[in-house]
Amino acid sequence: MITYSLATIIVLVFVLIVSMFKVLREYERAVVFLLGRFYQVKGPGLIIIIPIIQQMVRVDLRTIVLDVPTQDLITRDNVSVKVNAVVYFRVVDPKMAINNVENYLEATSQLSQTTLRSVLGQHELDELLSARDELNKDLQGILDQHTDNWGIKVANVEIKHVDLDDSMVRALARQAEAERSRRAKVIHATGELEASAKLREAAEVLNQSPNAVQLRYMQTLTEISNDRTTTIVFPMPIDLVEKFTDVMASVKPKDEK
């Protein structure tokens, strides 16, 4: 009986001694409590934890990828959209992450959801679709500021999807089509304006050299004659018509007599 009791004690002591030794990986830290009070942060490597007297909580220091669930929000221009995002953060102070918040992972997730709704709800739909970089920076700054007391560093926030209902998609398609039509008309009008300016310059040059006008007439006739056509139109100079009109006007009084 004594031998059995002694063997039991030896086994218990061995188990306690073995349980004292903990091995932490490079990315892990142990927040150690002594009789319920914070003692110190240990790790990585081999550490000793005195059973019953000390307790420890493992903390992972690697970057955590947090998928923010889809949030329903209304933009500043009263458009209902669904937005989801992803948050990258890591624990930089294990002591604060364990002592200052009950569950830092859940707390960061809830804060990300509320911040996503409040920040994006202050912007219009066009900004959500075209200015994502600025919105990501705003979200990252706000989250990092609020989680600083939890010993957490928010490295990056990325908006993944902005989903619209079918009616809004059709409205945006019509808006895009109208914008393309407007740009086409502006480009066409700009081209007409530039062409008219060039034609005016060409007319001024030709007016300074009448022989150049005749050469242009001859070039036009040459181009027409090369085509397979049965009709050739000969351009008549305007000044020739004016001279003919003057002659007719001078001859008319004589005929009347």
C-alpha cells in the first residue's frame, strides 16, 4: 500500500514537472498571470510556468486576415448598396490585447463592421466606385486609432465588393451611355471648330495667290477625271461670274435704246 502511494506521488510530481515546461513558436507570446495578476510576457522558446500559481494565455503575433461580412448601407445620395471588406491587422502588444479587451478578434470584427457603415455612408455612390484608395486609407486610419488601446495595429483595409440592385445597375448603364454620347458630341464639335479654323486659314492663303486657286481647280478636275463617272462638273470662279454680270449691266442700257 505504501509502495502504491509512493508511486502515485512520483507520477504526479513527474506530470507537474513536465507541465511546467512550455514551448512557444517564434510568432507566439505567453501572457503570464501570477495568482490572477499580470506577471510578464514570455517567449518565444522554452518557458517555465509554475502549475496552479501561474497561468498563461497564448497570443499569435502574425497578421490576421479578417473578412468583414457584407453590410447594407445608404450612401449620401440615398442609394442602397451592399459592401464588404477585408481587414489586415496584428497584435503588437500582447499585454494590452489580453487585459484591455475580452476578445480582441471579435471586438475588431464588430468595430470594422460599424466603421464600414458609418464611413462609407458619408460618401456618394460615385466615390465608392472610383475613389476606393482614399476610402481604404480613411477606414484604416479610423480603425487603427480605435484599436490602439487594444494593442492592435491595423495594417490595411480593402473594400472588396460594392453590390447594387438591378434597377440601379440599369440606371448607371443609361448614365454611362449618356456620358459617352455627350463626349462624342463634344469631340465632334471640337473637330468641326478646328476644321473651320484651318479652312479659314487656307482661304486666306488662296486669296493672296489667285494662281494657286487655278491650280487647285486643275487638281480637282484631275481627281474627278480619274473616277469612273459620266458627268464632270467644271468649277467656275466667282470673279468670272462677277465680270460677266458687269458686262451685262453695261450692255443693257444700249439695248433698251
